[in-house]
Amino acid sequence: MNETVVSFSGWLPAVIIPMATLIQLSDIFKRRSAAGVSWLTWFLFGIANIGLYVYTEKYSNIQSIVGLLGPATLDFAIATLALIGYEQNVANTEVNKAPTTD
């Protein structure tokens, strides 16, 4: 296959996977809630990204690092936010900050 096509194909997941993950993470922070986010799904995405990184055997390739290991880290962050109930923690913090009318 043409080397340019192969290189371009390597950059597609290196851009799209992190971008999709960042969209989910920014949505969580914008909504200030991880409600409806499946921690198990994002945890499995993280595991899959690490598995694919190992499978490709391109350990120093920037596309592999940026496209697989970076998103794996973010996947685990999303899973953690969903697992700990981010919306509950934010809601409790907001209630505690509310002025009292005593």
C-alpha cells in the first residue's frame, strides 16, 4: 500500500480517538455531572487502547503514543469520575457553599 496512505491512516486514530475522549471529558465538566456515563465502558476503552498499543509494537511511534496511551489515561479518568459519582460530589459541594439564612 502507498506509504502516504498508511501514514495518513495512522494519524486518523491518533487524532480522532483523543478528540472523542476529550469531548466526553469536557461534557462531564461542562454539565458538572457524570450521570449516564458508563464507568465500565470507559474502563474497557482504556484497556483496549493499551492492548492495541502493545499489539502494534510501535512503542516509540508518536501516533501510537498520542492515539492510544493518551486516550487510555483519559478513559480511566472518565471511568473514575463516573464510578465515584462526580455529580453527587459536585452537588454536595454546591449545597455546602450555599449561603445559610439562619
